[in-house]
Amino acid sequence: MQNDTTLSTGPDRTAATARALRMKRWRTALATIAATVGAWLHRGRTRRTLEALSDHELRDIGLTRTHVWREARKPFWLP
């Protein structure tokens, strides 16, 4: 008679390990996607904020309207 407290070493354990690995990969993929979308949102906010600065503020940081215009027109996915 088999004791119920013994550890499984058969196909059930292999399937459980495979499931755990798949879940870890999904979590990693979702975390990567979330980080990417977060970076895109931050980049867009930063570019809109830069565009809203006055000419005086731009001079203080050494930028011209042309620099700002070029940066603000970039797609959000480009750094």
C-alpha cells in the first residue's frame, strides 16, 4: 500500500513543473509588456510637458523651439 505523504516523482510532478514554468514565462512577459507601456506613457507625458514650456524656460535648459518641435513629433515608441 502506498503512503499518501510520499512525494510524487512521476508524470504528475513533471506536468506541475511544466505548468509552473509556463506561468513564470507568462508573468515575465506581462511584466515586460507593462514596463514597456509605462515607458511609452512616461515618454509621451514628458514630451507634452517639454512642449508646454515657455521660451524663457527653454532658454534656461539650452533648447530651442526647433529642438522641442522635433522631439515632440517623435512617435511615442522611439526614445
